Amino acid sequence: MGKKQQQEQDAYGQLAGAIGGLVIVFAILAAIRDKLGLSWTATVLLVVGVLVALGYGLWKLRGAVLRALAGQAPPAPQGQQPAVADPAGAAQDDEPAHPELTAALIAAGAIDKADVIRDEDVTIKPVSTGRQYEFLLPKTRTFKDVESRIATVAGWFDVSRLHVKLERSRDNERRVRLLVLEQPPFSQSFPVPTRQEIKAFDGVPLGHDVTGQLVGVPTFDRASLLLGGMTQMGKTTLINGLITCLLIAYRDFDLYLLDGKLCGLIKFENACVRYEASDSPDVFESMVDELNGRVEERYRVKQEALRGRQPEPKFKPVFFIVDEVADFFADDGTAKGKEKAARITEKARKLVAKSLESGISSIMLTQRPDKDAIPVNVRNQFLIRMCMYVESQGTAKVTLGDSYFTTAAPIDPTHLNPQIPGQAVLFAGGRSTLIRGFDFPDEFIWEVVDEVQARQQKALDKAPETPLTQAIDLMRKKGVSFMYTVDLAPHFDITDTSPGPCGQKLAQLLGVRSTKVDSKGLRGYVLDDLIAAAKSGQ
């Protein structure tokens, strides 16, 4: 039999069955009509009503049986909310919800639809930049639930992620403080901090947060900082503010500055152990070599102390700050240039990675935060990151890290307003904070630098006489800023006339390496280098 014939027979069968069913229904209705003496319309309505009532009764009976098996109470009458007891024994229907926060957190998925933010647990405080909500989350939720959805919460309030700031309570994981700005961040400027405020800050302040409070890092001990951002975003101003705060907060430390912009950091020259205004990779390599030498010497001292079961030595903090650092990792495309760039990269990686345990911190800045600007093996060593306005998330990842946008509550640097200079995303300790750096007046910076210079000179004058201080005094009395090794050595009873052995003995005595000064390979000592070594305790 063909498929078409089979389909025709099936259709005939279904039609016959339907006609038979109608005949049976009509017969039943006719019997009921004759029995009750009703009209056809009344009979049909009666039968339909009975069938509906029977269906509803069976549905109710099924629900009661299922609830009994599950141990649940019957539902409350329509129009009355069920009383759900919390662990403290209070019913939620007696606790009015805060409509705004409850709706915002439910919409963001930070709390369940059945949860509420109790009105009595909410405090709203107006601040100069907006309003701050402090509230208690339900017992099944914590600060992290809100933090992970902060961008959605901001959208519910019709603002951007930059307009909100979230803080956790120190004593309760469920207590949250949410700041909602009424205007874009830093629409109004904040006064620079006073010397007393910087000293009182618990750590090193880097700038203001969106409320005008000082924000920074607890310490630079065993931590280094990488700052990236496009040109004209206020990077140099921000780092000038940071150095000023370091000079006030740390007081006694050694500062090495490499000014790749040639005049961006020159205000601090007199407070430095070594200051260089150069964009030459050779100068960068020279400073890195000098600092790596200090690292090795400090580890040697540390090893001797541990071998002798002595307390671990405390070293004077050292900061190495480099502006426009990307210029120093570039090569000229030649084989020799690539070899030199690789050598400098490895030295810089070693310095940033190995120096932290010996109290030497690096702060590097670049206005070219692209993937080729700073080698990855150098970038990965920085624990503190700051990123100013950039044009893409890929560029932001170069500074903040490849996984930055998967962290809790990230702030996208591409959303910063480039018309407000000095803004940056500070990423430290796994947390993101929007800040704006300080713009100190020149007079204030000069005053701080002069105080540091006076302290350094006073300490140098009081230092015990050593071969190094004797060499400094000798060059000052002669009125020279440079002396060849062969001319300086006889003053220390070094009579060897061979340049090699003579130079080695003098370098060992002074604790400072000589400098090559001409094409013939003649070496000597620069007065400023000796003074810098004396300041640093070498």
C-alpha cells in the first residue's frame, strides 16, 4: 500500500472517530436535558461548569498532597504576604524594605528577588559630591556580591561606573557603603594636602579620591609602581606630586632620577643622590648597573648577618624613578642594537625583581603604554599599577595587566575624561580606585627640596672621616670637579703606576667605581659622583 493511500485511510478513520464522539456527547446532553427538563443552552452551560469545578478541585487536591509530602505549610490567602521567619525570629512582613536600594540590588542580581534591604538598616548621608548609602545586606549576601555587580548597580542609578564608589565595613562583611556622585568625578578641584596631612596619612598619598579624601598605598616597601598614560594627561604633574609626598613621608631615603623628558623632574635635582636628564639607553644602563651593584652589596650584608645569627639589617630606602622609560628599551633595528636592548631589558628585569627585598623600589612612567613599549618580563614585576586615560582596553591591559578586567569592580581607563588631567586608575592589592594626582605649587616643592638638601648636607658634614670624604675634601680644596685616577691615587699612598691595578686599589678604597672619560680609556672621578656616594652611604 502506498504512503498516500495510508494517509487517506488514517484521515477517514479520524473523521469517523470524531463523528462518533460528537454523537456520544449529543446523546449524553440529550439524556441530561430530558432528565432535568432544561433547555439546550442551560444543559450545555451546566455540564461545562461541572467539568470546570471538578478540574479545579482535583488541582487543589494534588497541590495539598504534594505539600504534605514535602512538609510545607499551605499558602496564605490571596492578598496576604506569607510570614517567613528569619534566624532572629522576626517576620519579614513586619520590616519595610528600602525601595530604592532593594530594587537596585535585585535588578543587578546582587541579592535574590525574595530578599530586601530593610529600611531601618539604611543610612543616607549627603556629601559634597553626592550621597552615600550605608546599608546591611541580607544574611545570605556579602560585600563581594555587590562589588562584582557594581557597574550594573551604577546603571540602575542612571550614572556610569566612574560615578560610584564602594567600600566594605571593617567589622561586618554584610555592611556596605555606596557613594553615588551627582556630577562626573573631579568636576570640582580639591585643595592640595598640607605637610601635616601628608605626614599623618597612613602610608604614601598619591592623590585624591572622588570625595576629596587622600588615597595612596600603605608603603613602597617591597613594591614597585608602573604608570602609563597618553601624552598631555598630567602624568608629569602626578609624578611630581608623588615625589614630593615621598620626600615628606619617608624623609631619609636615596633618590635616583632619570628624566627622560629632560626637564620634567628637574625640580628635584638637588634632593637626588643621582640625577640624569637624558634619553640615552647608555645612561639608563649605567644607573641600573649602579643600583644592581647596591642590591648585590645589600644581599651580601644580609647573608653575613643571617650566617652570624644577627638581626636582619635595616637598609635605607632607595627609589629609582624613570620618566619615559619606553625610550630606553627601544633598539635601532640592527643586530648590535637588538643585542643591546636585550641586555638592558634583562638588567632592568633583574633590578625590579630582585631589589625589593633589599629596600630598592622602582617607579617607571611611559606615555607609550603599548604592548611593545615595555618588555613583558619587566612589566610583570610591578605590584602597583596606575593607568591614566588611554584609547583602548588593550592599551590599558599593558599597564594594568592582562587579567585586569576580570578582577573585582574594575574601572575602565578609556572612560576617563581626558579634559580633566591627572586622573588615573590605581590598581593595588587587587582593588581599583579612581584618583586624581596632586598639583603642588612650585614654591612648595622647592621648599621641600631645600629642606631635604639641607638634611643631607648636615649628615654629610657630620659623617666620620673616610677615604671617600677625604677625596671629596681634596677636590673641593683644589677647586676641581674631576680628577684622573692616576692623579688622585698618590694622595692615598697608592704608588702603583699601572692604570689597571692603581684604579682597582683606589676603587676598593673609595667604594666607588671610576668613570671612563675619553677615547684613550683614561678613567677618573667626578666630584658629584663622590658626593652622591657619600650621601647614599656607599
